[in-house]
Amino acid sequence: YFTVYAGASPDRAPAVLELVERQLEALARSGITEAELRRAQEHLKGSILLSMESMSYRANRLARAELSGEPYLAPDELIACIESVRCEQVHELAARLFVPDAYAYAAVGPVPWKTRRRLAAAG
């Protein structure tokens, strides 16, 4: 599954929902550019390498690998996996994940009637 979180004032919630849905549909339809992929890869690699300085992050990674039965990847292996991702793979995954009929919505706080009707119709 894939999660999108957005914080918005109640009066802006409908516009935020529309923007998120439009972006997900564009990803499913057209995928991403090579430049977007490279930027995302560099950001992710940098975040991971900085996180490796945290003992709790490293312990969490080890525990997650153990509990999920997935192999633990050393930092260089993880970086190699990130670098191996191609635009076509992202597009294929987006097309499978971002299907409007499969969306689920949740809202916390005061939700305008118009937004509630839209969420009810969608789900």
C-alpha cells in the first residue's frame, strides 16, 4: 500500500484532495522523468546515510529485517538497490497502485459537509 498525508484547514481540504488525486493520476498515466528519479534517489540515499549515524535507526533496520524475514541489506547494498531503480519500474508500480477505485480516505477534525459527501462517494 501507499500512503499520502496532507494537513489542511477544513476549507482547503477539497482542494488538497483534488490536487493529490490529480498528481497520483498523472503518475499512474505518465510516470516520472529521469531528473525526478535522480533527485529522489539522491535524496533517499542522503537520508539513509545520515540516518545510519543513529544507533536507534540501525537497530530498527536490523529488527525490521529479522521480523519480516527479509534479508538485512548493508548500506552499500541498499544504495545499490536504490540506484538500480528505473523510471519504467516506477511507472509500472504507480499504474498498479494509483487506481482511484482503490483509494481509501480518512479525515481527522472538522470536515466540511461537501468534503464528507465526496469522501463517502469515493469510498
